[in-house]
Amino acid sequence: MVEISAAGDSIERPVTTLPGVGPVRAERLARLGLVRVLDLALFVPRGLERQGERSTVAAACEAVGAECSVRVTVGSVRWFRSGRRRSVFAAQIRDETGEMRALFFNQPWLRKRLLAWAEAGEEIELHGRVVPTKSGPALQSPRVGTDERPLPEPGTVMPIYPTTDGVGQAFLRGLIAAVAEECAACVEELVDEASLARLGLPGLGRAIRELHSPADEKTFLAARRRLALEGLLAAQARLFEVREAARGIRAPGHALGKRELAALREGLPHSPTRGQQSAMEEVARDMDSGRPMRRLLQGDVGSGKTLVVEFALALALRTGPEAQAAFLAPTELLAEQHFASLAARFAAQGDPCVLLTGSMGRAEREEAERAVAQGQARVVIGTHALLAERTRFRRLDLLVIDEQQRFGVAQKELLLARERRAHLLLVTATPIPRTLALACLGDLDVSRIDGVPPGRGRRRTRLVVPGKKRAMVRFLGERMAEGERVFWVTPRIEGEDGTAAAKSTWSTLRKGVLAPHGIELVHGRQSAEERDAALARFRAGTSRLLVGTTIVEVGLDVPEATVMVIEGAERFGLAQLHQLRGRVGRGAREAWCFLLAAPSARERLEILTETEDGFRIAEADLARRGMGDIAGSRQAGANVEGLDDPFVDLELVEAARSIVADPELRTKILARGAPAPPALV
């Protein structure tokens, strides 16, 4: 929720000071984040509804799916239970044109009122959506208006708020309306009039009024956008402070000349592409600048980012005999793969490498931690175990975080809080559009690897309609008969409501025509031993079909894998689908990705059949899903403040960055009591 300073203490008072809010209701309001009076004024509606025109019962019965208002009398009232926890009151309502039912869910307090209106023959007005039921059309969860408390006039626009058990829409509307004006008069406006006029936004006080009592949709959207700007100001002010603070920190340099750097590159297992070499030069320049490197390495799936990481790790060890480098991966599978590919090469150069993961036995882990603390381990590769308080480095000079979007700000902060002088290299195969780069990465420099290493086969993507699934399965069999491997990915381990699931798919495929090729199952609930054994058989070709969840999304490098089947593709974001198909086509053979999806998702998924450009795909994902989804703030939990607001766009981000450049204004924004700035985003 946005934090806004106020001119007085009155709006900071608890909600329990308001009429009708006792301890029980206060507890329920707190579930919605509503603790202070000011919280109510800043509570953002999730949308608007317009009070419909009044109609007769007969006309309402013909308008299934529409919102209707009817003036009726109440007949019989019947109570029944729907499901385990859902109570329903069904009231028979009528006017001179006919009868229908009104359904009220989980509102036991309405029973006496409905019976009283029925007994008195009193007319009431009901407004709700007409839905089909077994007994005919019915008004679902209608609002009730009486002569004493009438419903709004037809055409009136009203906010729709998020609710919770015991806190209904009508109660919230009344409570917020009672305090909105008071709060609007007290909040302090920090943005200058010229900036607001340029953006077409109202002042903060007016925005609060129009957020809760909009004249029309246009004024509501402008008010909503003004509140979104407020959240961005706080985030951008903190990013600005991060950049300023980093300038005062000194970091060790490698002091290698061009010839030594060239020799370091030549010692890598592969000759770098032009894009890889450019990224290596930027990393080397940063690591000899005297200041801690803060760099994001972006590269599409299969672009060869790990080679740049290996160069950076080797370079960090050249900063001194006590230097150490850490490589943090989001999963044990990925950490183990990195260790398997890097440990022997570093050991051959006299730089011992250790693996540190959460599933290691106690004695093995303590031995690894001791080697890290004493400096015997020069390179440390691991998972979240690297973030544990008990993991101590003798002198950490470089921290590399692979698939950085899978870690939250707080997680990334843990290590750097102890090692502020360490260089930082964030790595991602999820391309970040310019909008997000501006919003989230204001304290980072960005390197981008274009293209993929030579010798890769062509990869094609196809949408598979249900009638073509059998032909696809035959095609898989032909490829596996040639010794090639196939991934089959589902969104869940076990099914719910017909959702594709790894276990059921694996069970079905084992009884079909592909069974002779060997079919393995991998997912996150398996033991490490069980999963590793399945992967070993798949890599060796003993089994040629691997069914799993998104555990295979990153780091699983099997050059013989040429086909990726994604079942339930509509349940994935575009960028994640692009990441998944990057597991195939890593060898010289032609590769295929098949998307099995609901017909309603075909239009959204078409772009994957048109392009392999991850940045174009990410832009499309951003346009459809919003900035918070792509940044990871919705999945991972508050990665970036303000980005999970659908009203945040590039223009607003750039405006916030420009506004917080004023040091006096930035000081006021940071003084609002927002949390301390993170060291990185």
C-alpha cells in the first residue's frame, strides 16, 4: 500500500475510532491492510460498476448475464447450504410482470429483514447480475435498497473494493466515503503542478476524492494513475539513494592488462562469440574500476551466459590470493550441474571449488562451510545455503546470482549486507524489456548477449490442436527411435480440475506407444537420489522421454534433446514458455517445441510460433500480464514496490525518476517512513 505523509495526526488514528468498527471488524479490516483511517482513503478499488437502469422482473428474466435493478415485494424465503461452508437464502421476489428468485450467500443476518419485508408487503429495490439456475433466472448477491436507504440513481458510477469475510461491499463503501474527504484535505502534495499537468493527473487530494467518488470512468482512471505514481516515487527515491551510496564503497581490482585478459579468455573451454566477448570486456572494466560492480547479464536461452560467468569467476580470483567467488543458483539441479562443469577446470588451475546445498549431509556441509570460512575454497557454488547466516566467507570478491529473477530483493541482500565491497553479477535468461529495466534496475549496468553460439540447429514451434495430438505422439516416437530425447512438461505435479499434471501424464504415456523408448518422471517432491537417477538415465539415453514440471526450466543441458512438449501451455507466461523451449535445440540437430493449449489461448501463444526473439516475447508478455508479473513481484513476493500496479507504465516510471532527481523532494519522500533502501533490485 502507498505511504503518504499527512499534515495532521487525525487521519493516522486507528479504524476502531470510526462508528461501527469494533475489535472484530477491525481484525477483519486488517486482513485487507486497513488499520488506520488513512489506509481507508488509500484503499484502491479493483474496478467500477455502473448502477443499471430499472427494469421489470419479466425483462430481468430475459437479460441473463446482465446487471439489473428491479423494484419488488418479497414472497417466501428459503435457507439451504451449498457446499461445506456456503449458506444461501433464496427469496422469491415479484412485481406485476412476474416472479424470479434472489440468492444471498453467507448473509445470515438478512433472514429477519427478508421475512419482515415479506410480512409487511414492503417494496424494496434489488440490483444484481441475472444468472441461470436450475429453477430459472435469478438475481445473484443483489444489493438492497429501501425507502430509508435507497440505491444510487441509475447511471451512477461506484467503486468495487476487494472484500473479505465479514466485510462486505456496502459496508466498505460507507466507511470509506465517511473518511475520504477528511483524508484528501490532509495529505501533503509533493509533486509540482507542472509535472502533474504534463502527465494529465490530478493533485493527490483530488485523486483521493475521485478515486472513491468518480464522476465517470475517465476521472477514476486518472485518480488511479496518480496513486500509482505515488508508489513509484518511493521506489525510485530508494533506487537513487542506492546508486549514491554505492559510489562511496571501494572494491579490489584485478590489475590485468589486455594480454593477460586475452589469455584468460583463451583458457575458456570455448571461443567466445562477439556478444560474449563484449560482455566479458564490460565485466573486466567494472571489476577494475575501484568500485563494486553492479551488473546484469542478459542473454536469451542458449546464448552462452555461463561462459561469461566462468570468465568473471576466474577474473575475481586474480584480485588476490585470498579472493573468493560465489555462484548462487535457484535449484539444486542447476547448482549441481554448474559444479559438475566448473569444478574440475578450476581445480586444475589450483583453485579448489566446493558445492554447498541444503540437502547435503551434516558432516559434508560442515566440512564445506569450514573450507569457505578458512578461504581454502576459492569458488563456492550452491543454492540458498549460501545465504544462511552460518555460511561465512573469508573474503568474498564476487557474487554471481544465476536466474536472478527467482530470488527476492531480501534474499539477494543477505549476502551483500555482509560483503558490501563484493562485485555483483546478476544473470538472467528472461529478457527484461526497457520498461522494467528502468523501473527495477536503476542501480545496475546491463550487458546483453545477442545471438547464440554457432553450430546450433534450427528450432520450430507449433500449436497442437486436440485432433493432432496422436500425430504428434507418432512424430515423437520417430525422433526417439533415432536416439533423440524428448521433454514433456506439465504445469502441475498432480492434477486439479482437469489440469495437465506430470504424474497422470507419465502414467498414461507409460501405457502407450512411446513406452518402449523409456519414460522418466521428475518433479520437485522427489528425493535428490531419485531425481538424479532419472536424469542420469535420460542423459545416457537409456530412457528417452522425460516427463516433469518446470523443474526442467533452467540449467538442464542435454544436447540430444530435440523436442519439447508443453501440455497446458495456457497456464504459463510467454517468457516462461520461451525459457522452457530453450531446453531443446542446443545441439546441431533440428528441434521442435509443441504447445498443447486450450483453444482460447491460441491468439496469445501465436507469437511464439512467429519469433525466437526473447525480448520481443517479453514485451508482449509485459503488455498482457503487467510489470509485476514479469519482474517476479507477484510470484516471489514484493520484489519491486509499485510494479505490481497495472497502471504503471513507461511514461509514469520515467516521470518518477525525473521527479526524485530533486534532492529536496527526494528527502521528503524518503522521510515518509518507508523501509530502508535495499542494496540492489
